Amino acid sequence: MENKLRVLLEKGEPTVGTHIHVVWPGVTELIGHTGMVDYVEFTSTYAPYDLHDLDNLARAAELVGMASMIKIDQQPRVYLAERALAAGIQNILFADIRTVEDAEEAVKAVKAEPRGINGVRMCRTVGYVFCKGSIADLAKWYDQAVVALMIEKKSAVENLEEILSVDGVDMVQFGPGDYSMSIGHPGMLDHPKVKEAELKTIKTALKMDVRPRAEINSPKEAERYIKLGVRDFCMGIDMLILYEWIKNNGRELRRLLSQL
């Protein structure tokens, strides 16, 4: 299946994704039926899953014509990236990048040899026994994957230009929560140093032709990023949407019931 996210990036067009924590493929399929997002990101760093879930999430995204992405933990990042790609997940977001070496390892974990470390594998992407693709197709699959990096550590911001200079880095996402913790101000997302680091990340990425993505919860939040030149967004989280709907509507229902 064509990697819709890669195609849109190469055309210079905006992209819209959404986050999921729930591994039931029906959630991914339902999101695709809206026709409103280009890709779904399984934020695996926050949810339990097994390797079978990766296969099924990829299948669901393919069924409804969406691209797929997974956010993976800092370790074992190479293993997780390889397994996700083999399952059919098309794009990888690497958490906890700190150094140039981390960025280089991330790119190598995704790309085919000789550029990266991925070799021949009997997997979903080529029909398990190469009944729907060749070794050349597999190499193309790896090389079409979008490599995205979380910029969320003090050292990553300090070495930002060097990290973004690594060939193969396509997209960056600033992480204010982790960054606030890494500078000794945990949870202070509006701290001037956090805001300064976010702005530096966006401006440096744009200058170096790497796509900066913003995570938002509503279209209104996109306005300030659009003014900065950001064209890539990941909006909403399934768990947060569920929590807020139940909390807000439950409060209103409780208010009505209290009047009886």
C-alpha cells in the first residue's frame, strides 16, 4: 500500500494525524471512515500491546486508506522499529532522542541496507513468503518510511542543528512535558524556557527543511503554529476524548439529576 504520509510530505502538502492508545483495530477503522485524517499514530509508549496488535492495526489502517505510524520507546528502539515495519506500520516516531548518535541509530533502524540495517525478512509487507512483493519491494518499503523524532530532552535542543542534519530525518515533534522534566521544571509547560525551546525547534526545523509537527487537541490550537509555518498536525487522543466526554456530560447529567 502507498505510504500516504510520505506522498504528502514529498508534495509539500499539509498532513493531519490523530493519536490512539486503544489497540482494538475497530478504533483505527472507525477513524478512517471519517475521511478526515491522513494517518493514525499508535502511541505505544503509553499503552500495552503485543506483536499481533501491530499486524492488526496496520491491516485496519490499510483497509480504510490511511497511513500508519507508531511512537516507540527509547529502548529497544531498533527492535521495535523493525517489528513495526515488518507488521506493516509505515512510519516511525522515535521517543527520547538525546544525541546525534540517537538520531543516526533511528534512521538506520528504519532504512534498508546499505543505508540502514534492515535486510530480507519474510513478513506481512511482502505477503510473508514474497507472494505480493519482491526483495526490491521490501527495500522500497523501508526507504519510504517517514522517520520522525521527538525533540523533548535538553541535550536534543542544545544539539538540534546537528541532529536535524542527519540524513533521513523527515519530521520532528517537540515534547513539552518531557522537556520540562529534563530542565528541572516538571509539568511547567508554559515555562519561558519550554516555550523558547519549542520555538527554537520549529524555526530550526523549517530552516533545515525538516517538517515540524505540532500536537494539538482542537483546530483553534493550530492557529499560532500555522502562523509560524507549521503544516503538520496530530490532533486528539482517543483516551482523552473519552475521558473529557464522560466527565463533561456526566457533570451536566448529575446537575440535572440533583434538581429532582
